[in-house]
Amino acid sequence: MTDEVQTTTFSISSDDGETDEVTVPSGLVDLVAEGDQTDAETVGDLVLLSFASRAHHIVHHGQEADEDLEAQEAEVMDLFEERFGVTFGEATGHQH
């Protein structure tokens, strides 16, 4: 086992000018990358997957969701399908 784990830092910026950085182990980025994806594409996939997963959980397995929250979940699912070419249910095997 190596003593030093290499990391990669990603910068995030929003439309309103807010910024943040996140640092993750580089080997994990390589591990979950598909094909010849860039590191940034891999992290982008994980971000969208995470938001879709959380939205699904909140709407379908959490507290009661109002119309606005249900609309947000529907939108992230559309964005998920647009990016990955399959529905969240098809990708995860978790369908309702």
C-alpha cells in the first residue's frame, strides 16, 4: 500500500458567480470513469447521479413532497436521461 494518495481538485462555478472546490482521490475518479471519459466528465456524471438519487429518495421514500419538489425531481430525471441515454430506473434497477 502506498503512503501517499494522489488527489485531484475540481472547481465548481454557478450561474450566479458562486464557486467552490472539491478534492477527491484521483484513483477513485479513474475507478468509476467509463471508457475514455475525462476526469471532469466523470465527476459531472457523479454529481448528476447524486442529485437524481437524492431527489428520488426524498420524493419517493422520504417525507411528503409538494408539487415544487416533485417538479424538481422530474426535471433532474429528465436531465439524467438526457445525459446517460437511459432512465434513472433503468440505470439503477430501481423502478416504481
